[in-house]
Amino acid sequence: MNKCDEEQLTFLYEQWRWLQEQDLLLAKIEGKLRAMRVLAQHRLDNLLNDWQIHDLQCELQQLQHEVDRLEQELHQGMSS
């Protein structure tokens, strides 16, 4: 294998690793969004008291913060 081939192989490996990292972040985001959907559907399907609604909103906000953080990581990885 010559130097050009080795450089090409290194480049492709780095690209593959980057794609794996991006895929992992997207999978985490998808999981958080699915959890948010379940909570929203629970709210629609059930009659909840004020405390339950408050708890549900807190959970949704926490999940949204986690999604925001993951999206920030994703965008940082894309600009690198």
C-alpha cells in the first residue's frame, strides 16, 4: 500500500468514526423525542390533576433540555 492509499484509508476511517458519533447522537435525540411523545399522549389520554400535570410538564422540560444539549453536540460535530 502506498502513502496515498494509506492517507485515503485514514481519511475514510475518520469519516466513518464521525458518522458513527453523529448516528449515536441522532439515536439519543430520537429516544428523547419518543419519550416526550409518550408523555404527551399520556396527557391526552388521561384526566390528570394539577400536580400530575406539573410533574409531566417538568419531565417534558427536562427532556427538551436534553434534546437541546444533544442537538448542540450534533451541530458542533458537524462544524468540526
